[in-house]
Amino acid sequence: MAGIAPFSGIRYSPAKIDSLSDVTAPPYDVIDEVGRKTLAARDPHNVVRLILPEDAGDVDRYTHAARLLRTWIDEGVLVRDAKPGIYVVRQEWADGSVARRRTGFVAAVTLEPFGEGKIYPHENTLSAPKEDRLRLLKATRANLSQVFGLFRDDRHDVDAWLAEATVRPPDAESTDDAGVVAKLWCEFDATRIGRLIDAMRDRELFIADGHHRYETALNYQRFCAETGVAEPHQDHNAIMMLCVAMTNEGLVTYPTHRLLSGERVDPEALIRRLAADFDVRPIATFSHRAGELDAILKSDATPNLMVLYVGPGRPPLRIRPKENAQLFPNMPGRSAAWRALDVSILQYGILEKQLGLTLDRITSGAGIGYVHESDEAVRRVDNGEFAAAFVLRPTPVSAVAEVASHLEKMPPKSTYFYPKAFTGLVLRQL
């Protein structure tokens, strides 16, 4: 993989804030306007004011974020660590009756263009978010939140390193509104850091979350090269990343279900069209119990099974491809792993082939909604907000590495890793 290195992180001073929980936030792209207002009202120094800034007086929001960052550093609200370190993060939460935890480390990871090294994406990105993040990066000259990356740890040597680092009490702790606890350990011992660097050498790294931020960092790197405005110590050649082993016990993915508006789909016509390529069978026993569709998909081992829900007037439908279905006629050369993805089948074999909803149309706002809870998908169809919903299984973590290794990308919203990495535990200033 690309090289990892310690960095002197910038962290909130306990002497200047009441609680770290009051100033941390989720990643910017999962915060809506109501959530932003709630976080901003919680503390005047909440990191949401940096990652989702607002215009202020005579300056735009990006310049305002840069001014806030400098002010908080000048006032001692944010303090730079005296030594470069590796930052170990453990997140703990309840998954129903199961207690889970996910442990990884935050480091500066050397940037590599996709396809030219050992860092791989797995999803397509959109241009608008990258332009927004680039303007913020140019203004603040800081990595305000971490990209989330995965690596293989078959020897469990990194896992052993993390276990040693977390024996003592954490240096900081934060809890979010969902009850997820994030604990932070700061590792400054040069010998131990050297062991981790050696252990990670030559490993592949797969972007799990934060594709837009990673590609933004690549764009900023090109900007520095083209303009000759290089950062001191070449800090623009790396990005702050939370790295987690794919074998980590707490690595969990949730599905992202698709909702179709009535402007884009006639459910009855869609069902008739599906019969050409799919076996379509009603679920006569459906009774609107909580989590019922998830349970149906989990209990059935049939590959590529998904559920189509079209409202309370008729039962949900089991959908799976027929053996010789031609789902990707215009996409030769795709790997077997990519073709086996439920999200690939849904996007190209149904949404695009049957409804004409190409990725370009979807990303430009073609009446597609996304939710992570199947019960919410059912509710939003029942109340008439959407005409139909496709309920999916989670994309396996192993598929991320397998597809990305072929230099292929999944459709957007193919994976949803939970919990999201906390923003505000540590920042990296260039």
C-alpha cells in the first residue's frame, strides 16, 4: 500500500470545552440542515462549523471556515500535538442485543492516483461535492475529517499492535446522538510507530468511505504542482485516513435501499417488464411486521435475491435473475465479482435497462431516494411519497476488495459502513 506516516494532530483542548461529545460530528455528507443546526447550537466550537461552514458577513463560507480554524488555534481551543503520532480510534455501539466495537488507526497516507499504486476506490463519485470540498481544502489547508480505508490483515500483526496500544485508558472519548462511543489513544513512541509502518508496508488499501475527499486531495495535489504553491514538508502529498482491517470484528455494512418516484415508474408496468429477465414471486405471508423484509432476505440463501415493494395494495415480490438473463448487454469485460453484485444487477439490469435511469440521470436528480432501513422504505411507499422500493441485502465487505482489485467501481450508494467515523477527534493541518 502507499506509505503511512505519523503527523502532529490538532485536537480539542479539554480546558477549553465542556465535553468532546459537544464538538464532534458525523462526516459532512450525512448531516442534513436540521442536523447541522443542532450540532452548531450544541457548542460554538463544534467542528460542523468547519466542515459545513456558512457565509459570514463579507466573506464566503470557505473563507469563514479558514478564519474560524485559525481563531480556534490562536485561542487554544485547538492545540497541535508536540510530536508526530498515530491515533488509534475504537468505536463501540449496541447492534440490537450485540455489543460491537471497531478499532483502527489514523495516519497520514501518501496519495496515489487510482490505478497507479495500491490504493483502490470502489464507488463512482460526483463532481459537485468534489468542487465543494476542494474549495474548503484550499481555504483551510487542513484535513478536517478522515477518509475511511480498509486493508487485509491476514497475519493479524496490525491487530496485535492495536491491542497493545489500547491496553491503557484512552486519551479522549466522545459519544454521538446514536449512543456510539469513540475512544482515542495517541501513540507517540517512535519505535512502536516504526513497527506499524513496517507492518503496513506493501499492503493494498481500499477506500470504504470518503471517495470524494480522497479525490479532492488528489485534485489539490495537482493544483499545488500546477501552481507551484507546494505545502511545507510536502504535506499536500498525503491525506488523513482511518485505516481498519477487513477482518476487524466490528466491520459492519448496511444495505442502501432504492426508492422510485411515481414520476419515474409505473409499478404495474415495471412488474410486467421484469418478467422477461427475472423470476417474480409474491410474498403472500407479508404482514408489515418490523424488520420483516430484512428477515425474509436473510433467511433465504438464494443468490441475488431482492424484494420489490409497491404499496399496501399488493404483496411484496421476490425478484431474482433468471439463469440466462442478459442483464449487462452493453457492458462487456466486467468481472464475475462485479456481475454478481445485487447493486450492479439493480442499477444496470433494472433501473437502466427497464426504466432508462442511467447513472447520469440518477446523479442529476432523477427521482431516486435512498434509505438504510427497510421499514422506512415500506413506510415511504405506503404514504405515497414514492411509488416503489427495492429492498436489498448488504454488499459484503469482501466484495469491496474483490471488485476494486479489478479496477472496477460499484454504482453509487453500494455500501454503507456503520458507524461513520467521528469528525473532530483529530485534525491534520497542512
